[in-house]
Amino acid sequence: MSDTEKLFIIEKELRLYTDLLAKASDIILESEVSKYPMFVVHKEEDIEIGIPVIDKFKTNANWSIKASTLEEFAAKRLIAKSKIDTFRKTYKNPKDFLCLFVLSSLGAQFIFLPR
């Protein structure tokens, strides 16, 4: 199976959570926590970033998902300070897209999933 096919399968699995993540994103935006909500998607036991939204070890989910923000990624140096402005320019409108930071067998990558 190619990396493109694997990525397609990951995106298809994550579409199941679109409504829940859209609500979480709206809460982050409306409460003015950040203009850049992000979700960390992983299968590992625990990741030290974000607030749990879905815990695959406590539910029947394939993925664990945590809500985070660009500011938290910058504070934890997951995005270099010199790259923050570039990231903001490539960040898609959070009313139309969910920003996912996916940790998978393909490595770590950002995916913008349409809401």
C-alpha cells in the first residue's frame, strides 16, 4: 500500500470525528483561546500536548485526539518561532477546515480536513 493510499485511509477514518472536532474548534474560537485551533491525532498511549477530546484507550475509537493551539505548539517548540508566520499564512480558515497534526506510520504531518 502506498503512502498516498495510507493517507487516504487515515483521512477517511478521521472524517468520523468531524462534527465533534468542529464543536471543539468553535469553542476554542468563540472563547478566544486562539485563532488557530489544532488537533493532535495519535495512536500512542499518551502525548504531552493538548486537552483530551477522544481517548482511544477508553472508547472504541481508532485514534486518540487532543485539542491544542498554535500557541501551545510554539510554547512547546513543536513549531519553531521562525516558522510561526509561515504557518499562519498556510493555516486554512478554521470555520471551513480542521487543522490536524497527525502522528502515524507515515510520520508527523499537518492535514487540513474540510468541515
